[in-house]
Amino acid sequence: MVDISEVTASPSPDLLTPDNCAMLFVDHQPQMFFGTGSGDRTAIINSTVGLAKAAKAFDVPVVLSTVAADSFSGPILPQLADVFPEQEIVDRTTMNAWEDVAFVEAVKATGREKLVIAGLWTEVCVVLPALSALAQGYEVYVVADASGGVSPQAHEHAVQRMVRGGAVPVTWVQVLLELQRDWARTDTYEATTGVVKEHGGTYGLGVVYAEAVLGAHAAG
């Protein structure tokens, strides 16, 4: 039996909140997408942009990074750049973003200890900074559906390696709803349901249906 006197309305320190996390988007670039074979690339793009809009809706600090943008990999995903038009993009030569001073300084500047990371490819440009950040005491959450590897096996093995290192696998919708967590939070309700309707697939259609039939604010 749970002692009701011990139950509080305070969030668990393990939960992601708008005030305790930062989001890192690593190497969502054309050349990297060309080599991605672990899942549907259009779905990965959708998940990436949905995650970015979640960060925007809750004013979560972000770090955008590319690798060899001018010489090999191409510019950052335009839909991602459009969400953060004023955001500086850290371009690197290193495959491990954590070995780039500007990237690490950008992460430190957020002041957050929980890092939500997504990128291409999972087995290189996600796993390397994830393990490096874990080694330096950060908590790492890997957004599996906003990341992709060269094959299903490469993606899955990389996720398993990060989990063994202490990372937590999540999905972009999970992150969005964990940040919202209470439909009574009206200041972010419209933004959250808006992201769901635009990027949440059939879940988003369900929100559209609920609002049409039951009226606004009936979508939780």
C-alpha cells in the first residue's frame, strides 16, 4: 500500500523538464541521410523536426551541429534550421562532437546536466558524444526515432551500447509529452497539441478529431 502522505505533486528528479535539459541535434545533413538505412528517412526527418519544435515550445536550449558542412555533408536539415533561424550552427571536423571545443562550450553554456541527443549516424556521431558526455557526468537521453544508422543492426547495436553506458533511449513524442506532463498547463497546451497535430501522425489526427467533436482543450 502506498502511503498517500508520502505522495507529492513534485516531479521526480529523473523526469525531463523545460528547466533541466538541453537538446543536441548532431549532423542531420543530406550526405548523412543518404547513407541512413536503419529506418524510413522521411519518418526520421519528421521526428527530428517534431523534437525541435518541442524544444521551441518549451524554450529548451538547443545546440545545432554539423560535420564538414561545406566540404562533404552539406547544410543542416532546412526544416530544422527553420525552427531556430537565429541559432548558430557549430560545424566540426571531428566525428565525435565532444572532441570539438566549440561544441562542448555550447553545451556547457546551456547550464543543463540532462542532454537529449539525436543525430546521424547513431553508431558514430551519436554514440561517440553520448558516451563522452556520460563519462563527464552528464545524463544522456537518446532520441532513437530522430536518429538513424547505416543499417537496422548498426542503429540498434549503437543504442544498446549507449544504454550499457548509462544512456536512456526515448522517442520524440515521449520527450514532448514528458515536458508537458499535465494538460492543465495551459501556457504550453496549444503549442504541444500543435506539434502533435503537425508531426504526430495518427495521434495528431486523434487530437484533430477530439477538438472537432468535443471542442478545444479536449485533446489530452
